[in-house]
Amino acid sequence: MSGEAGRAILIEGIEKAFGKTRILKGVCLNLREGEFLSLVGPSGCGKTTLLRIIAGLESADAGSVRIGGKDVTRLRAADRDIAMVFQNYALYPHLSVAQNLAVPLVMRRLSSLERVPLLRHLVPGHAQRRSAINAQVQQAAEMLRLGHLLHRRPAELSGGQRQRVALGRALVRQPSAFLMDEPLSNLDAELRAGTRREIVELHRRAGVTTIYVTHDQVEAMTMSDRVAVMMEGELLQLGTPREVYENPADLRVAGFLGSPRINTLPVCSAPDGIRLGALHLPLQAEVAPGAELTLGLRPEALHLAAEGLAVQIEHLEFLGAEVLLHARLAAPDARLTARLPIAVAAQLQRGDAVHLRADWSAALLFGADGARIASSASELCLNA
Ligand SMILES: Nc1ncnc2c1ncn2[C@@H]1O[C@H](COP(=O)(O)OP(=O)(O)O)[C@@H](O)[C@H]1O
Ligand SMILES: [Mg+2]
């Protein structure tokens, strides 16, 4: 807030078990100073547990957390200089917005005597401390555009405004890192989109290193510098939104990111390429012949054409500018979804037999264990 950037965060080898169940399996994560990183993954994969360990609200069985070069693994939450925003923002209902924003500062800076209305004026230096707090509250309120709401109580605010007060209360302390755990999941779709932009703008202005937890891949992709994809207690991939989308390291990452979901087709490797039904695709990657592989094709990599994969249309979804075509491929038996411009799909009907041409250069190949076979898209060069 004062122009001071957030600190780098380095998380190494975090292990955590609840009873006999291993929840976090050696999680490593590094954030640059001022970076906005989304931690994304399905519900139950361990995101909240990891965030609580970083915040110091939960202890790890092994591993370390460093913030700004300092090992904070054994520090109490209060000594870590981290602010956390939860899904259920608990504001004090009887306090005004201004008072809610001031709470963390009042608790830290004013003695218990100074918090008593009639006695506070007797404590030396109280007026200066109080006016410093007021100035910081004002600054946070301006940053979050809450200035006109400072005298309201939480009951007189919309859901989005309440969440902004909760963000402001975390921000006012000028923490060196922000941890947000699904802060938008209680808001309706429209408010979510608006508040999403506000959080991004807030991050741009304040520059505080932020870990943003979400199970919503759209939030993760649109808000972040980098995205960390987590599943079953393991970090599967860390990269820019584009990298993890275009170059997923694992079939689970490819399946989790992207809506509609990536198409997957069972294929078999032959000595000089791969076989997809009757199609033969030369492949410039080392794969043992006879291996059962999975070919991934994003819906935008399929186009309507005069020849190609013969499919029958099962369902059409009109989305305005685009149409999602859901179709069945006979051999191998598989469902395919294509994302088509409205102009080319306007005449299509359920039951029609059509051909889909695949953009093979955008195809992704995965081994039986789910790992990507070619490590970059350019290495996997398929021609049909
Ligand atoms: N205090 C706890 N005691 C026992 N199990 C827990 C506890 N907290 C979380 N878990 C379990 O750990 C797993 C991961 O939970 P969580 O970190 O909340 O996942 P996420 O935030 O990704 O949904 C879940 O299976 C959950 O039931
Ligand atoms: Mg959670």
C-alpha cells in the first residue's frame, strides 16, 4: 500500500497427514516478489491445508516455509506478517465499515487501556496513534473504493461490498503476503466477475505477493501471473496460464483446465507413428510400438470440413457467437466436442453426419500413466 512490494515466498517439501491419510505429498512452490499465483485443483486436494500451513494456522509434518528469505516455519501465525482472506468473511456486525477496517490496527497498536472509550484520551501519544490508524483506514478504503461506505454497517452492504471490506481489513495491515482461500465462492456469478477484476486491480496497485486458492479454473486462468495445479496433495504443474493450458505436463492437468473439457481419444502406437481408428499419424517422438496412449484435442482444435473424422452430431449448444458441437466418433468409439463459429454451424442439426478436421499440430499425447509424451507441442508433430 505504501508502495512497498510483497516478499518472495519459498515453500519446500511440505508434508502433512491427518491420521493415516497423507494429504500433502512433498509440495514445493516458489513465488516471486509481488507475484499473483493461483493454486487451483479439485475440492479436497489439499489447497486449504497448504494455505493454512503457509499462514501458520496449521503445522506441517515436514518441509519449510520462507517469506522474504526468512524461515518462518516455526513462527506463530501472528508473527508471519501474512494476511489471510477466507471464503466466509466474518465482519463484526455491530461495527461500521471504518471500524471493521481498523480492527487489525487497533489490536496491534493500541494498548488495552487505549481501547476503552473514556480512558483512551489519558494515554500519552494516543491521538497520534489514532490518527495514523485513521489515515491507513482511509487509504485502504480508497484503494477498494469503499470511501462512501465507511459509516455503514455490514448489514447495509451487498455481498460484494462486504467481501471488499474483508479484503480491506486484510490489506490495511500492509502485510508482506496475501493468502486468499476461495474468497469469491459465496458471491453470485455477476458479482464474482466484478470482484475478480477488483482483486486483480488491487494487486496491481498494492503489489503484495498473493496466493489465491480456487477450484474455479476460469478464475485461476484470468487472474494470475502463474497457476499451480494441484491434485491429491501433489503439485502437478506450475506455469503461466498459457503454459499450463497449451502445454500441460499431465493428462489430469489437461482435463482440469479448459471448458469445455479437452477431448481424449484412445490411440495405439505403431512402429512409425500412431493409429487412431483407420487413421495413421506419423509421430516425431520416441514411443514404444503397441503402447496404449491417449490423444488430447482441445475443442477449438476441431473444425468442420469436407473430410476428416466422420462423426454424428448428438447435441448442439448455441452460445451466441459460438456453437459447441457434441458428436460421436464411430471408430474408436468416443465423444468429441468442437467449438465452432456460429457462421459455419448455423445450418447443422442433431443427427447430421459431418466430418471434423483436427488441427494435429495442437494435439497432445499422453502415456498410459498420464504423463505427457512429447514435452513441448512442437516436438509432437502429427500429420494426417
Ligand atoms: N483437520 C482435519 N482433520 C482431518 N482431515 C482433514 C482436516 N482438514 C482437512 N482434512 C482433509 O484433508 C483433505 C484436504 O482438505 P482441504 O485442504 O480442505 O482441501 P481443499 O481446500 O483443496 O478442498 C480433505 O480430504 C479433508 O477432508
Ligand atoms: Mg478449501
